[in-house]
Amino acid sequence: MSAGLCFELDMNGYLTVAAYNTGKARQLAATEDFDLVLLDVNLPDGNGMDLCRELKEDCPQLPVIFLTANDLEEDVVAGFDLGADDYVTKPFSMKILLKRVEAALRHAGGKEQSPKDLWADGFLSLDFGSLTARRGQDRHAERAAACRVPEKQGGIYLSEF
């Protein structure tokens, strides 16, 4: 499901990075700046609630949206208590999820990227604003001195779905 979700987000102008376990998520969080986190509660090597707590301790303003099959009231309440901005249960509508992502970015005060500044085909993503290209997990940057580079490079971080 993660690959399909990344594809849909890429096609809607977002740069995405997928992590399939908490270890990779922690590694990415330590080395990259993200504008938003989509997080599952059930991860192969840990608990998304614990990961959310860690992420919020390190970066309280980082928007987190849980996207999970766990639909019990206590799970939803626990997610919000940990600082999640939204809690979406499966199955979900991609159109509605995209609106929730847009709203979370807007509420966080982050700069939403214009789709015209981004191009993605599911394999390669180009960000014309920061002059970066991403193929899979690899990012290649070429910057020209005359170019305007955004203050914060980021993307959407995805965990196992």
C-alpha cells in the first residue's frame, strides 16, 4: 500500500520518502527535514504511537497524520493525545486524505508547494523550486547561484501501511 500511496502523493505534487519500519523512520528523521508525517500505528518492528511520541519530542510543530486500520476510540484518542493532527482509518478516500494533508500543512504554517513547482512520475520527482531531484530514496541536488532556494526543503515522510 505504501508504494501506491507514495505514487498518488507524488502525482499530486508532493515529494515523498517511504520508511517501512521504525528503524528506517528514525534514521530519516535524524538526517532529513520533513513537512509532514503519515504514520501507521502497526509497524513491523515497533509501534507507531511510540514513534509519534519521539518525533513530537524532537519536533513539536511537525504535523503527524495517523493512517491506520486501528479504529477503536481509545486508539484515536491516544493518537490525538500524542499530538497527532489527524487520525484517518482504513479504508479511506484518497481525495479526502489529500485535503487532510493540505489542511495539516496549512495549519502548521508550512509553505505548501505548488504543483507547478514539482513534477513526479512515480519513479522520479523533480522540485524546480529547490532544484533537487529524487529517485527512490536518493536525492541529487544541483543549485545555481541565481536561483531562489526555499528556506526549508522537505517532503512527506511515510511509514509502513
